Amino acid sequence: MGRGDGTGRLASPPDADDTGAGILHVDMDAFFAAVAVLDDPTLKGKPIIVGAPEGRGVVSSASYEARRFGVRSAMPVGQALRLCPTAIVVSSPYARYLEESAKVMDVFRSFTPLVEPLSIDEAFLDVRGARRLWGPPGQIARMLRERVLAETGLTCSVGAAATKHVAKIASTLSKPDGLLIVAEADTARFLAPLSVRALWGVGPKASEALENRGIRTVADVLQTPDAVIDRVLGAAMGTRIRQLVRGVDARSVETTHVEKSIGHEETFEVDIADDAVLRSELRRLADRVGGRLRSHGWEAMTVAIKVRFADFTTISRSQTLAEPTDVGQRIGDAAHELFAGVDRRQAVRLVGVRAERLRPAGQTPTGLWDDDAEWRRVEGALDVAAAKFGRGAVTRANLLGPQRGGGTLPSNPRPAGLDQG
């Protein structure tokens, strides 16, 4: 089985059977690092870490040369540099990645309109209806890889299978710069030897729970009584995993994307224990979340916070609101309430605010009295100012201060107890 550093990759021969493999999963190879190489070809073949070169940022991506030293996404940059001292740390504006992503997605849509982006650098394609125009799935996958390279200078890995789940596993196993085709009739044989950790949607905790009972592979799951799986994972997850190991996945390629959540988080340059500073940061993040909700026409039914402590222990808390909202003040109030219930025995490294259970704005009838009416007017004016002068041009006075270095504006709230609301 392939690993994250590209060793042990699998690839199909040119004459591989592609019968029934009409779903493609295309995943760009070390996308952020690859864009850095596009901008500076002298980086090619060198270990690259994408992240903040100073301070306490985390690794956004790493080249395969760096991954072979154990560097992984979400790892602190300092730790990554200890593992790979010769690595070069780079960072580009996010707009640069969006620019290359748009080119890649345009290539995908040149083969089929049925494209479902999963993130900035990966997507599902349904090519079953494109056969008469482009040929069988294997041929389409090869042409797509060639065109992506020719038009963007970037490489991608492709999994082709009968379902989204198997196609995603196949693309992972083929990385980097590979193509792995799983004919529909070969699905069971392909899945059987795989680790349960390879199943898309089965997280580390569920995988560990299965492995602790000697259930390590897909074949093991198939041989284990349903009642045992249900006791380990719960009935709902048990049913889901039984479908996955049998190659059953009814999900279609969805071309329209519905946001499930909107959030922002901030990693501090130094661990912070000051309650006023942390509350100010939560308020700032809540304002940003509210602004994004309004710009996209969404309201949230649930507010969640994320807190990471100095020892990297991370907790999350959530609260369902009485009514859906897109008002930053209301989201911030909920975030403060949740934060007040957190047992903080250590300084805090990161905080985040997220709006969840989104729904189109305006669906809830307006009551006779709107407690947020004044804040709606204030935040509406801020939206107008942001559109005209840029985000951060107008903000809460207590949030003014020097930039902390995460690309967020403004940042570094004043440590004095200025945020009481």
C-alpha cells in the first residue's frame, strides 16, 4: 500500500481493464509545494515545506522529498525543520493557489461537466457519459493527466473506479503522478487486503477501535459478525462500514456545492493565558464568520469553538442557537459562552470559531421584535466599508493592534481587559 511520502505507490498498466470504472478521483500532487516550484524552478527536487517561515505556524503542505523525512501536514513548522533541517520553507498568497486551482478545474470540465470539487486541489469526475466523445475511462484519465501537465505544469494522480469511495482510495495509492484503475468486477479483490485505515470516512479512532480487536483489514471486517462491528463502532457506523468494504457507495458526483460550515481560526505567536485577549480573538473571528455568512447568503443554526492548548491537546464545543443567525455579535456571544465553560489549565495556542448547520438566509419568519436589529445595521455598514475599502478597514477599537503574522487583519488584540462584549 502506498504511503504519504510516495513510496509503495501502485499504478495500472496501459492495457488495464477499465470496465465500469466511470468515476474518477483526481488529486493534485503536493499541490501547494508544486505551485512554489512553478514560481521558482530552482526548488525542483528539493525538500519543501509550505508554511510560515517564522513563528508558530503549521505545515500546510510538503514536497515528497520532505515527506520522506517524516514531515506531514498540520505538523508545527519547527518540528518539521527538526526532522528535515535542509528543507526550504516557502509561502505564497492564497490567491496564487486559487489561480492554479481554477486552471486545473477548467481542464477537468473540458472533459465532462460532471465535476465535484472536494477542495482546492482535488475533485471527482463522472465520465460515464463522455465515452463517445473521449473514449473509455482509462483513456480519459490518461488524457486528463497529460493535459493538466501540459497546461499547468503540475502533476496529478487519478483513481478510476465504479464508485467515489473506491476511486478516492485508488488515487491515494497511486500517488504521486500515477493512475490506478479498478474495474467494477475487481472491486472486492482490490479492497480485501487494504487496511481499515484506507477506507474513506473511517477515522483514526474508529480504525484503532477495530484494530484493538484484531480487525485490521477489509477482509477481517467481512469475516467479523455484524453484531461485533456494531458493538465496536455503533449501529450506524457499523452499517456504513459494511457497505464500504463491499464496494457499495450510492453517492453520485454532485456538481452543486452546499457549504456545511464556515469558520476561522488563529494560531498565536506565543501561548496566551490572558482571558481578555482570548475573548477578543474569539470576537474577531466571530465577526469574520458573520461576514462570510452574509456574503454567501447563509445563516447558521450552530456555533462551535476550537481551542488548542500549549501541549497540543485540542477540544471543541458547540451550541445550537434558538434561531439561525448571520450576525457576528450573536455568534461571538455564543463563542464566549462556550469558552467560559472550557477548563483552561494551560495557556492557549490556537482558537477557532465555526458556524455550522447552515441554511439559506431569510427562511425564518421575522418576529415582532428583533434583538439583533441594531447589530444588523452596524454589521451591514461594516460589510459596505469592507467591500469598498477592504477587510479590516473598519473594526472594533479593542481589536486594533499590530499584525500577528497569520495573514489575518487586524490581529493581536490588546492584552488589557478591553473586550467585555
